[in-house]
Amino acid sequence: MKVAALKKPGGLDNIVIEERDDPTPGPGEILVRVRATSLNFHDFAVVSGMMPTADGRIPMSDGAGEVVAVGDGVTDFNAGDAVVSLFFPNWDRGEPDLGCLSGVPGDHADGFAAELVAMPATAFTHAPAGYTMEQSATLTCAALTAWRGLMTRARIKPGDWVLTQGTGGVSIFALQFARAAGARVISTSSSNEKLEKLRALGADALINYRETPDWGVKARELTGGRGVDEVIEIGGAGTLTQSMTACRIGGHISLIGVLAGFAGEVNTAQLFSQNISLDGITVGSKVEQEDMIRTIEANGIQPVISNTFELENLKDAFELQAAQGHFGKIVVTL
């Protein structure tokens, strides 16, 4: 089978395409022919060397494909089923512990930049009915992160205000899930062209944060001075103060990324005086993914795919991601 592998010490120039032996499923495992994967910041951190991993690691945490064969004891899947992977294959439900957060494909173990994978059946769910493989491949990390932030932690409801940052996969899924839940959405970006695309997806209000540096104040104004109920915070320390300013008293912030800084000053007095809840969100569990997929099917939510590459051009896909030249998800087909 053909795979993309990462050679030490990492870096985009150290992604190589090579042939490896086909795997076979053991007891409790399924053999999946991978048809598509998609790019996340976590994948970029692995292949760029920011997150060191084993020599020869097959990257990519997200995978969608069809079951080719099932091992002994597997009852949840049959040959021909369309499946989508789990980011945390050991996290079934509830709150995570250290064991739940181990075994991440493409990082702790080989991932989905391979034509075939043999993994435990518990590492997959059924794909949404009617989805293409490319669409299914966008869900594992980005969609479930948005889902857990909005639904499990913030528990948004109709009429709430949600603030999303940027136009990456998590933020666009958050916009779509929030609208499906009857919430109102304020979306930010530095590009007016991308803001108009967000409007077409249903955003109720738009802020160009480059033109409006105090966008937290603007967001509060857009809610009539009350503040937003939930923020999907992708920036980290560099944008957290503005997010807190945007929040209502008793609001919630889902911290899902650190694109604007790993460390920095946080106004703790503002955090507690506004009674804001701040949650770190690391994707989600199998049960949450199944809940999300049922919602996707019920509401007809369609992922936004920006660009599609073939496996041989995985480096080019990551270069586009690094240049922030995409709107939505970048997908790689096999």
C-alpha cells in the first residue's frame, strides 16, 4: 500500500511517499480502505516538527473510508460500511482522563495518510448518511471540537449569541452548528472577502478585526450591550482579552486553539468579575461524535471544503494551510 510518512527530524520537506505492506485486521479490529483525510493545525504541528513523533510516522488524525474486512469479535461494522475515525480512539464517553487522551492517530500512532489501516473497531463511527468520503473526512477533529465547545460545554440554546473567530474548519463548523441550534452568530476575520462568505453561511453580524482592533467592544455593542453567550476562541493568549470583553456576565469561552500565542498576560480580574467560564476543548468522545453525526443528518449540514489535494501532494496541502490561503477544510484524497 502507498503511505505518506514523516522522516526525522520532521518538516514539510521530510514527508516522503513510500510503499509498505498491507495490514490485516486482528481480533476486534477492522480493515479500512482510506479514501480521504483532512488537515488540522495538530497535523501541521506534527509534520512541521513542533510536536516530535516517531521516525517514519504516518501522519493525519482524520480518516474516512470503507470497511474492507472485520476481525473476530467485531459486531458494529460490516464490509462495505462507510466509517469515519475518532481523534481519541480510547475516549468513549463522559469526561476524559489521561488514558482517554492517548493513542491519537498520526501522532501517538500511525494515522490516515495510508491507503489501508487496521485499527480497533472502537476507533471509528459510522459516517453520516449521504456524505462523500471527502465530506466525512472533515469531521473527526474540527467538527467535533466545535460541537463539544458549543453543545457539551456551553450548552447553547435558541436565541444565544455565539462569536466565532476566523475561517478555519472549527470556526465554520461552529457557525453551522450554532445556526442549526437557533443561535445568532457574530463572525470575525481580517478579510472582507471571507466575511462575505461567512455571511452567506448564515452569520448574523461580521467584524473585520484588522479594521476594528477592539472587536470585543464591537461584539458587545452588536448584542445590544449584553455580550455574547459563547466564544469559540482559536487565538489563545493573544485574543483572550478581546473575547472576555465580548462576553456577557456569566458567559462561556471555549478555548480550542493557540494561533495567536501559547502564553501571555490574562486579565484574571476581568475573568472572575464577569463570572466567565473558560474551558479548554480537546476534540471530544465517541458518544459526542455520534450525537454530532445525528444532528448533521437531521439538519443537512454540509462541510465547507476549500481545496482538495492528492496524497502525493500532501506537502503542498500543508503549505497552503500555513499560508492561510484556505476557507474551510483542506482535504487530501487517496
